Amino acid sequence: QKMVDIASHLCHKLNAREIANIVWGLSKVNYDKPEVVSKFIYHAIATPEEITAQEAANMLFALGKLQIHEKKAFESLSSILRNQLHEATSQAIANALWAHEVVGIEPPPEILSTWAQDRLGMLVLGTVANSNKDNG
């Protein structure tokens, strides 16, 4: 607990990677103070341009593992992941989708459809219909 108190106090000095590592670690020990985890997450998403796809996925994983239903945090982190999808690993994407499922927040369809199209060469029906609308 003392380490969390110190990290929480220094939150404003931590970068996105450090925050992602802290919340991921807290999720691994089933830390039971969601308000502390949320504080870290919201500090990180205040500067989304500093968050990588991996860090966003790790924070989403932590939120899911700890059953923290923070819709704004999920939306912000998912947006970061979606915008950097070409840099995300399959594991990062799977963890992010899992986190959405666990807390009952619908993931942005672009995460799965873009990943399926770019990585697997598959077309997702909603994507085809939407792209035909845009072109026609």
C-alpha cells in the first residue's frame, strides 16, 4: 500500500509508460481501490499523444482485470489504440478486446475490423458496407 501511496502522490511526474506499468502491476495483484487506478489512468489520458498502442492496451487490460467500468477511459484508450493499430501486437489487441468484454463496454468496431483486414486479410461485412456507402 505504501508504494501505491507514493506513486499516487507522484502521479503528475510519471509518464504514460510508467503509469501503464503501475496499473498493470496493480491489476496483477488484484488491487482493490479502483479510485486510485482511475486516477492514474485519467492522468495518463490527459496527454493521449504520449501513449503508445501497447500502453493503451496494458491500461485497458488493467481496467478489465480489476473490473473497473470507466467508459470515458475505455473510449480514450480505445481511440489511442485504434489510431495506432498498425503498431499494436495481436496480443495487445486481444487484451483490449478482452477488457471491453469483461466490463461490458462495446469495443469500437474499427479495432476488430481494421485488425482483421490489415493483419488477416479478412473483410468484415460492416466495413465493406460502410466503404461502399462512402464510395457510391
